[in-house]
Amino acid sequence: IEDLVQSGKSILLLGRPGVGKTTMLREVARVLADDMQKRVVIVDTSNEIAGDGDIPHPAIGRARRMQVRTPALQHAVMIEAVENHMPEVIVIDEIGTELEALAARTIAERGVQLVGTAHGNTLENLVMNPTLADLIGGIQSVTLGDEEARRRGTQKSILERKAPPTFHMVVEIQSWERVAIHPDVAQVVDSLLRGQNISPEIRWLDEEGNIQIERTAAVRGFGQPVERVEREPHGSSAKIYPFGVSRDRLNEAIRRLQLPMQVVDDLRLADVLITVRNYYRRKPQALRDAEARGVPIYVLKSNTAIQTELCLTDIARAGTRENPVQDAMQEAEEAIDKVMQGHSAVELQPQNAYIRRLQHLMASRYNLPTESYGKEPFRRVRILRSDHDEEDE
């Protein structure tokens, strides 16, 4: 990763305990201090990097070490290093608390290159970690207006990145000889939150000691396919996850109305979540998880048999009305991914005029030209690659 270190951008080394984060960090500090002649300050909390002697270990080269009296004061020493030692680079081992994450952001905003480590296997672990999420920009829930949600073809409540990332690059250390690199953290986090494909760059040493580089196959947002593609239409067999709602009353209403639905105990298997108003206002973890997964949430005014039956009827109607739109928009999104990855044109399935218009709008958000051709009822949309972009390149 020498080219990344020399780029001057902040780098976060990510990996499980014992995979070699501190060893790599020590060598990065030496290269920056000796080879690139930069002023490097190491915040050595547990004396892991430069040893616990009065004189720092020669492995860190000309880098300067700052020892920390107790681990709880690491964030204060990080700020002191910037204020009193005019560093060009600050090296930090084991960023693990919210205060340290905030201190790292403060340092990055002052124009100092940061090189740090944190525990975690992949970048997705940081996105889901509320303590360390600020390192990659932080995550917040945003409620869209009706028109914007319709235009995007998404739920009204979505997750977005809160701020610019503290670290520009993330290096996932998979083993002693293999790393995965995300060179643009902001773009990768945005793609993850939108459920789009990400392709980290893999580098490894072969048996002869040569560096090999390849692009991995695209991984869907958060490492798994978008779940709405796998769900069955609500009208055929909807799986309902009740939260704070009587299961017996729910099953009884399903039998009475003779609806093709079933109650499940796992949110990951659910097409729909049903809850009551009191729980919805408090937003417990189950509801936040459902919103993050894109599971529709139905709220009962009261936990009564009548309200339950009305809700089930709405779900049955929504399944027959909305699912074709969701499937068509998902197909358009996948076609856009293919075009942006190099396909010259992708043809979609025949749809009615309203759905075709939504597909045109989705493609226009990515500045991709589209055309409709064919005769009703087989008229369909074709998404093309932008000739203007190709000329720019």
C-alpha cells in the first residue's frame, strides 16, 4: 500500500485482532518519516508501536512518539499532538471510543494526514457500528417527501451519510499477505446505503513475492442482495412480523379473512412489519432495523380485532397494487448498474406507460439516455450508455 501512503490522504487500517494492523502501522510511520521526510507523531497509547523504553524502538525511524498516561486520555493526547508539535502526519493505534473518533475528525479537519487502525473485518462493520461510524462520515435516517420517494422508487425513510469521512481510504487487512482497498470511502459508503454494487481492489503477494492486483466481483449493499427482490408478492403469500401486536389475534384475522399470509418470528424473513402507534413513536431497534432493510411498516391505531383486519386488508391490496412497480424499478436499477459497468444498452421488460415513465426518471438521475420502443402492450424501455460521457473519457 506504499502508493496509498505516499498520496497524502488519511488511511484507516481495518482488521481482526492479530492480523497485523499494528505491524503495518509501525512500518507506515517509518516510511513517512524516513523515506518521505515528513514530521510524523505517533500517539502510542499502550507502547505497542515504539516499545516501553525511554528511547523509542528504531523500527519507527525518525518519527516522534507521544506516550499516553492512561488509555482514557488518548483523545486528549491526539489533540495535544496537533496543537503543540506541528505534525504533518499523526499515527494512531486502536481507535475504539466515540471521543477518539471525534478527536480524529478534529485532526483531519485541521489538514493533518491521519493513519489509524480499528477493529473490524470489513467496511460494512464500521457502517453498522454506532461508535465508530463517524470515521466514515456517520449515518443518519432521512425522511423523504412523497414526490422524492416516488422518484427514487424507495421507502420514505432512508439512510444517508451524515458528513464527509474522517478517513479518505480504508484498507481491510484480510491476512498477512492480502488486503482489500476502498480508495474512495465516501463513494463506497453511499453505494452501500443505496444497496448498490461495490468492488474493492484486492492486493496480495504471490509465492514469488510479486504484488498482484485485481478487482473483486461486485458485492451488493451490505454484502447481500436487496431483500425486496426475494420477497414474494404480498397478495400471494405475505410474511408478517408482528411487533407489539397480538399474534393470536393476527392469526385469527388471517383465518377469518382467508388471506394467503403467515406470521413469522424472524424479521429477516418478513415482507411486512405490523406494530402499534406507541411502539412506532418510540422507534425501538426492531423498527429501525426494518426501516434499514426496507421492510414496509404498518401502524395500528389500537390493538383491536377490527384494526387488525383493516390492516391485513390494506396489506393484501398493497401487494397487488405496488409490487409490479417495485419489481420494475428494481429491474431498472440493475440495468443502470450494468450500463455504468460497460454495457452499451440494456432492454427492460414491457411495462405500462406509468411504470415506463418512472423508469425513464430513474435513468435520468444517473444522466443516462433512454428510449421507448415497440407497440402496446409490448412497449418497453431501453437504457443506453451516455455517448457524452464516453467522449469526455
